[in-house]
Amino acid sequence: MEMNNLYVEGQKSAADSDQDTEAGSYHQAVILIVEDELEIVDILSAYLTRSNMRTIHASDGRKALELHSSMKPDLILLDIQMPKMDGWKVLSELRQKSNTPVIMLTAMDQDLDKLMALRIGADDYVVKPFNPAEVVARVQAVLRRTLGVNQTNRKNMLRTEPFEVDLESHEIVVNVEGERHALVLTLTEFKLLTHFIRSPKRVFSRAELLNACLPEGDTLERTIDSHISKIRKKLEVFGIHGIPAGVRGVGYRFRGDQ
């Protein structure tokens, strides 16, 4: 197919180039790909990830609405022809309750379809077959506009699966199988877990955690162990185990499988 040929060419050109399209501006931006063709999903996901964005996937319209509600993506790539609920219906329902940016993906290259997408509330429109690098560029262009408006809110948010942290309100949400749950923590527990989320690959000693999260007192290092244990127990209620993870002879890190 012509479409697949374009995807292959796009992959080769991207692999051979060393372009950096303002990747830092979109770090941690979450993109919901609503598409029932897994080959397209895999390719778009690879390109978006390469540009420091994160992706989630829905294979039908109903699942797309569920994920939008639970995961709060920064942008949606929305196919029109899908099972259960088509892209027009999804976009219409989204616009009744949300201004999340949407880029439509479709094989229908008709001016009437483009006008309809824009009239319902799409932010852009891409016709298949497409070069995935172009899709990434369009995503970045839309994010540049929309994230600029909400830049303050983004600075107050941290996202590392399965957590969303609101630094301003001191609230943490846990995403488990598409459902959002509030995680109730003490201030010290919040500081500790947020510290791990900020640097998920780093190993911290107990002394470092004390200095960063409990600098006001002469607390013993073993107090950290007690707080970590309480955080783990609260996470285990949601089926999340081993966070934070212990590193023998050193201290703790966010996960043990990194």
C-alpha cells in the first residue's frame, strides 16, 4: 500500500537524521492516539516518544472517551473511521466538556470533511497516507499554541506512571487500569514520593532524603524507612507494589525494575 510505503520512508529518514524539534518544550506531554490500525499506532507512538512525548492508545471511540476522562491527555490524534463510535461523534462529545486539542486522522480527502472537522472543533486535520514526521510536527505546532496558554499549570504538574502530582494543591492521583484514584498522604509522605517522581531513575541515600524532605529537624535516618513503609502500604491498596524500591546498602529509588 502507498500508505505503508510512506511510513517506511518516514522511518528511514527519521532514523538517519539527528533533528531536534524543540523536544524539551514537549517533555512529558501525553498524546492519546485513537486509531484501530495497530501498525499506525506503533509508528506514531515511536515518533512521538522519540520527541520526548508520551503516548496512550484507544482502539475505539468509547475507549477514547474513557481514557480522556481518566488520563487527561494534552492532545488527541483522532481517527474518523473507527468501531463502536466514529471520530465525528467522539469529537462532538469531547467539545461538550473539554477543550483538549484534537488533530483528526482520516483517509477522506474532501474539503467538506475538513470543514466539518474544523467546525466541530478540531485543531488540525491530517489526511492518510501521511509521513509520521509531519504528524509529529503538527502535534508540536498545536502544543506550542495550547501549552503556551497553560504553561503555569504545566509547571505545577508532574506525570510519571502511574502518578499525576499537583504541586500546588499537594494532591497525587494514581491511574490504575484507566481509573483515577486520589492518594491520601501526609505532607512528609507527599514530599518523599514527589522527590522520587522528579528523578525516577536516581538512587537516594537516607541522608539525602532527610535533607530534601525533612530538613527542619534532627530526624534519625531510620525515620525514612518508616515513612517509606507507610507509602508502600497506601499504594498496595491500589495494587501497586515495590514503590519506592529499596536498594541494598544505598537507600531507595522510585522503582526497582529500572
